[in-house]
Amino acid sequence: MKNNEAVTSSLQISKSFGKGHRHVLSVIDELKKGVAEKWADLFHEVSYVHPQNKQTYRQITMNRDGFTLLAMGFTGKSALQFKLKYIEAFNEMERQIKQQPIQTELSLPQNYAQALRQLANTVEENEQLKSQLEVKRSQQLTLEAPQKLYTTDSIARELGYPSAAALNKQMHYEKFVYFKKGNWVLYKSYQKKCLKDMSTLSKSRLWTEEGRYFIKMRFGKEYLMP
């Protein structure tokens, strides 16, 4: 964007039309001779840094009228298709400017590919917003109905262990938990599986429903140490 007007560049045109950049610049320089008085209204010379050799080169930006004047000299079926696509892109960008006059320069598309990508992103953003609203609603329901937590002792009795200590001993033997600073801690590979409620201040922590189910499946009486 330049002065709230959709523009493209000689470098982009070179890539899109499959022509050498020097050739495109040469054609524009020839046009300058015939439109000297209107040159500033159509074209604007700037520079860019080549990503490979880091050298600075000239390029020329142009609005829709400048592009149309330049593209008139390009012939062939491919050139015709690109002309139509560029015109569509310019029209779409101008439509967006009129609909969103407060939109910042950085958020507007700078070329045809970006214009198409932005239109596709709009649909994707709507889907993401819908998904985020569903997640927030789910989180709200979770807050309204707190998850039930279980002590090691209650799970041990449920499985027929004589005590929480006996269950902890079995889980330690299977390298599920280890003793550290007066507390049974999950091995690292299990710490992100939401098996324990790590926010509780209880010394022994509390098990989530997922943790209770995991322990029942893995440390039932049939898995006792020999």
C-alpha cells in the first residue's frame, strides 16, 4: 500500500510474468519518456535488498493505472491471464479499503497472492473463533463443576491394597512414582498427562479421574510385585 492506494512492484511483475527484472525496468524506463508529466502519479522508484547477496537494487512500484499501462505491452495467453488476475487483485484490495477505512497499512495485502491468502484466512479465522468460543464454554462448564479428586489411600482401598504406602511401593517398583523431599512425585514422562492435581497444597497431592483410572488399570492386584 502507498498513500492508501493498492500498488504492485516491478519485481513482483517480473516473477509473475516470467520476465527478467532488468527487462521490466527497461520497459518502464521507456514509458517514462512518454508520460513524464504523469510519471509521479503512476510510478515510484524504490530499492530492495536481494536476500542472497544482500546487495541493494532498484525496483519500481506502480498503482493500477501504471500497471495497466505497463502490461499493455505484454502479449500471449499467459500474459492475458495474469493481467486479469492483477486487475481482480487491485479491485479486491480497493474494495477492502472502502469497507475497512481504519485498517492499517501493514494488514492490507501487498500483492495478488496475499490478497487471495487474506480472503482464505478470513474463513479460517471465523472457524478458529468458533472453536475458541466452544473451548471457552467447555472451560466455563468445568469451572462450574469442579473435577473430583482422589487420595492415594482411597484408590488403594478401592483396589484392595492394605494401605496407601503399599500402593505407593508398587507404583515405585513400576517406576511410576518416586520419593522426593517427603512427597511421592510422578516420573517426568507422566507429569504432563493430567494424572495428578499439582495445584493442591496437600503433601501427598491428589489424583484426577484420569489418574485414578490409570492406576486401576495398571496397578490392580494382579500386578503386585512377586
